[in-house]
Amino acid sequence: AQKVTQAQTEISVVEKEDVTLDCVYETRDTTYYLFWYKQPPSGELVFLIRRNSFDEQNEISGRYSWNFQKSTSSFNFTITASQVVDSAVYFCALKKYTGANSKLTFGKGITLSVRP
Amino acid sequence: EPEVTQTPSHQVTQMGQEVILRCVPISNHLYFYWYRQILGQKVEFLVSFYNNEISEKSEIFDDQFSVERPDGSNFTLKIRSTKLEDSAMYFCASSVREGLGGELFFGSGTQLSVL
């Protein structure tokens, strides 16, 4: 069975602070995908990143960076110099690499509040 | 930029009534999904749909639920006799393929309130 654990439930930071959102996953598959989605107060789910399990290269996109560590089954997300607009719920998710229509398994989400 | 469109954004219904939630996936996508999120909880998979048939469903997706792609553009979720516990945000999603590049794009959701 697949499982995603986001142990942090709520994080509050002051604008311009760096913040790391943790994600730990469990799967028996050797190849899989990991995702991060953002859910702003308006409610929609916004795709942020997809990572293949066979590609452990870390990725940076502007103020966002992701640290994938297969050895510890973690896929952590760091926001550098946080902004108020980063306030949202962030979900980590896991998906099988193969198999028609394999579902996304989400973590419970982390509520990030960035104060001015 | 193409997006998944869901209507209505909010739906209020009485317990026992039928509701139909509507979605227009991204036009060249082939795989369609419904997920739901009960307030304050995680997003849960309901069903996936490909080539005009259900390919996977969760234990939540019981006989009260059905999906349909009535034409080339719409994808609907029907709840036959709503229960209080069906109150949730329902997300439609689509993807162009499985495997590499098969990320799901979600709509803005329909907030269903069952009274």
C-alpha cells in the first residue's frame, strides 16, 4: 500500500523567512512519481512539481526548491524568502509509475501561513 | 492556458436528492478523475476513467456514485441519493497520458453541501 506522511500540520513564518515542508512516503514500487500541489485559500489545487523516482537530482524553480532523498523516502519542499502569497495548504502526493490511471495518494497537507 | 473547468462552484442539496457535478477536462486529455476533500482533511481518490469506462475506483465510490462522459467534452459525477457525509469539495482532474508527463491538472472544485 502507498502512504504519504506530512507530519507538520501548520507552519507560521514571517515574510522573507525560509521554510521547509517535509514529506515522507511509503511504497513497495521501485519506480514511482512524487508531486507537490498547492491549495490557496480559493480552493483549487495547483500543480507545482513532479519528480520521477529514478531521478534524484534536486530541483530549483525561483524561490522553490525540492530535495528528493530516496534513501530516506523523503521529498521535502523549501520556499526561500517566503511571501504572503505563499500562504496556502501544501500537499505532497505519490503515484505509481505504470498502470493505467494509477491514482494519486495525498498526504494530509501542511497549512503554511506567512505573516507580513 | 487550458484548464479544467468545473460547474457549479457551490451546490447545496437536501439529503436524499440526486446531484450531478460537471467537469470539462482539458481538450486533448484522455484520462479523467474525480477526487474529493472533506473539510480540513486530505484529498481522496474516488474514480478514474479512460476510454469510456472506469479503470479504477476507491471504496468510497459505491453504488450511489456514477460517472459518465456523455459527449466529447463533459465528464460528470452523479450521486444518486446524497448523504450528509457526502458534503465535501469535489475535484475533477485530467491528464494527457499515463507515465512520463502524466501529471494531473485539477479544476477549481465544486463545494457540495448536503443538508
